[in-house]
Amino acid sequence: MGYPTKIQLIKRAKSEQWYINFPSAIAQAMEFERGEVVEWRIQDRQTMILKREESDVNEEKKKPQADP
């Protein structure tokens, strides 16, 4: 299932900022964390790839477990 999303543009005197908001269902499915950094890659004019650093994805798995 897709989630249509509008692209927003805020124009200021000396700059422009473009925004794309993720629907909550997408953010939850991706298990995004507040402040997490991701990288956009352009495949072609139709496709953008959102890349998460591998260390960020596996960080939870690396947390030390409490000793028994």
C-alpha cells in the first residue's frame, strides 16, 4: 500500500527549504528514532532511495545484555 505525500516548499528572502513528511505508519514500520540521520540517494528522476547507516539499524542488537 502506498501513502501519497505532498512536498512542501518554504521560500524565504535568501533561501528555500523543501520538506517531505513521513506518514506515521511508514515511520513506525521503519522504526525511525527521533534525531536519526538518514541519507537520500537519487537513483533516477522517478526514484529516491532512503539509506540508513547499517550501524544505526543494528545498534539495538549490539547493546550489552545484563549479566544473570
